[in-house]
Amino acid sequence: MLGFNIVLDMARKGNQRSMMRLYDLCCDAVFNASYRIVLNAQDAEEITQDAVLKAFEKLDSFSGSERDFVALVKTIAINRSIDLFRRHSKEPFYEEIDNTADQIEDDDDFEDFPIEKIKEALNNLPDGYRLTITMRLIEGMEFADIAEKMGIKESTVRSQYARGLEKLRTTCRG
């Protein structure tokens, strides 16, 4: 198998097989990231394809590693997923909250629950909670980055996250 840099160089020259390898490299991770936001497989697939095509437009200026390429495509997909979610949402997906949740712990006790129960509970959370938990815990984003992408205050993101984790814990225990 060819190394990433060789595949990248060949893709830059328009080699279809190399472009397909780049797509295959990131499609599962990008699809999953998008799906966790839009909760619709068809939309997530379309977003994945659009994100990869957008990344292909930037290949000439891209100078990172394989991991950087996947991160680039995921970032594009997450942004597009949030945009799609906003367009289809009838209500704001967050609550503006004045108090902040300063003591947030990511090392939660979810390991005691089956993954399917956690997924179901997460998908049944209010949208603001689900999105902040997804972007923080699963995608590893910082609160400030989440706030920027969602167009809300960082304190609101922290509060949504803390309240969402508590609701998730309660649901998993119940």
C-alpha cells in the first residue's frame, strides 16, 4: 500500500484511485461525526461527500499528515452538519443560561452502562445537550470552539454540557 504522502500527491494530480483512497481513509469517521449531529443517515452521507469534495478543493494547499486530513474533513462536515441542523430546527437548540458550570468532569461513570443504552439515551436528549456532549466528549472539541461553531456563549455551552451529562447519567441509571 502506498504511503499517505504519495497518495496525496497523486490525488493532487487528479488520480481518481488516489482520491478514492483519501475518501475511504476518512469517510467512516466523517459520516459518524455528521450523523451524531443530524441524526439522519441520508443527510450525513451527503454531508460526508460534500466535506470530502470541499477538502479536495484544498489539496494543493494542504501540507499535513493523514490524521490532519481526516481532521480537516471532519471539521468541514461538523460545520455543515450544524448549519443543516440549524436550518431544519424550529426552535433554538440551546438555552441561554446565565450561570456557568465551572466544575465539569469529563471522566464520567458511563463505562458501567452498555454502549447501546448510552447511544439511545444520548439521542433522546434535548438537542442542545446532545450536540454539546457529542462535540465535547466524542469529537474532543474545546468549549470555546463549540461556542464559536454554535454561535453561543461559552458559558452557555458549559451549562448545556453539565446539564446534559447529568440528564444522561440519570437516564442511563433509570
